[in-house]
Amino acid sequence: MPGFPALFLDRDGNLIEDHHHTCQPEQIQPIAGVREALIACLGAGYHLFILTNQSGIGRGIFTWEHYHACNARMLELLALPSPGIREIKAAPERPDQPSEYRKPSPKFIQEMIERHGLDPARSWMIGDRVTDWDAGLNAGIRSCAVRSGAPFTPELEVNARARGVCFHQDFPSFVRLELGL
Ligand SMILES: [Mg+2]
């Protein structure tokens, strides 16, 4: 049964500038062109989701309150038309803690495919880190790496390309060149 196409979006370094454990609303700065790219995706019928690892909570660096305030500021600045971002999921655990949802876990993506009737063959996970790409691949959807966040090495790129991950400069480039929007 064909379903809706979807984009699973990493937050920091993909939608907004990554300030390393971003936790203050005044730090929130959408990456250039992201708003327009998201609006184009909504217009093309993509369901939008955000999946973010927030180990700063598990490490005690900031609180859920800080996290929610940052999301509120991001959504305010993005000002997307309805339905906007359908669901946002954060995994607060440290990398060394057990976690159901922390990327590279595919659990959130799998749940959304089921709940929203999504088409895995037309869905993508986009982010700046290996854990993002692996979450998408583990869920059986395609993955795209963007260079707008964490630095990455040629070795990392070779490894990712070997596994079918595509690379783009940033999310707006992905939307333009890969989705044709
Ligand atoms: Mg990121």
C-alpha cells in the first residue's frame, strides 16, 4: 500500500546552527534557506518529522525546559504553514546509556511509518552525523548526509557512500538537487 512521503530531520547542524549542546532560545538560528526548503517540501506533500539526540539532558548540561524553549523558538522562527512539523522526538540519554530512541535507533522512524501511513521507499533521514544516517538505514529508508554541521573526514564520506548515503552541502541543497523542489 503506497503511503505518504516523509522526511526525518535531524535538528542541530541540519535545520539550525549547531552550537554544541544548544540550550538557549537566543542561540537558535535557522540555517540559511531551510525555511523555504521546508515550505517547498510541505507543498510537495512530504510529512515532516524531527528526530534529535539531546544527550545534554542526560549529561545534566541542560533541562527538558531548555530543550522545549529552544524548539518553541525554532518553530517560531521557521513559521511553517500547516501542518508544519508533524511530530518531534528527542532522545535525552547519553551515548553510554540504554535508549529506545537515541539515533541510530530506527524505532521512532518505524513508529511514524506505521502511525502516519508513510511510504518508506519515498522517505529520507537527513542529518550531519553518522548516527543520523544509520538511523535511516536501520529503518529501511534512504539517508542523506549534510555538511552544515559536524565536521567530517574523507574516510567518513567513503564509508557512508559505500552504504548508499548521499551527500549534500546542506538541507536546502538536498531538497533542490535530490528531491527536485
Ligand atoms: Mg546534528
